[in-house]
Amino acid sequence: MTHVPHPTAADFAHAAFRKSSRSGQTSGCVEIGWLDHQGHRFVAVQDTKARHAGRLVFTEDQFAALRLVLRSHDR
């Protein structure tokens, strides 16, 4: 398994976040942001109402796997 250097919170200060199209209008809102860091692409998920609380950070492959699992339970 190859070591992938994860970005820091400071690295994500310049990431472009957007509200998820699956977020509700009044609650349960999350934002998703992308960042290229040291030759790797990362995806971060953060709570729109609590950005200060941090974020979950995934490699692009990890995020794709997470989406597959979530979609399989969304039926």
C-alpha cells in the first residue's frame, strides 16, 4: 500500500467547496470540496452549519467507494 500524504486544514483553506445536491433545504447540509495536493486528489466533506468542526478527508478512490456504499443503502 502506497503512503499518500494527506493535506492539512490549512491546505483546504483554498479549496472550492459546494453544497451537495443531496442536502436538504433547512437541515442536514454538507459541502464537498476538492483539492490537489502533492500529486494526489482529495475530497473533503464538511457540515455547512459547523465548518469550524472540521471535515472528513478522503482520497478520490476512497470517496468513490464511499459513494457506492451510500448509494446502495439509498434505495
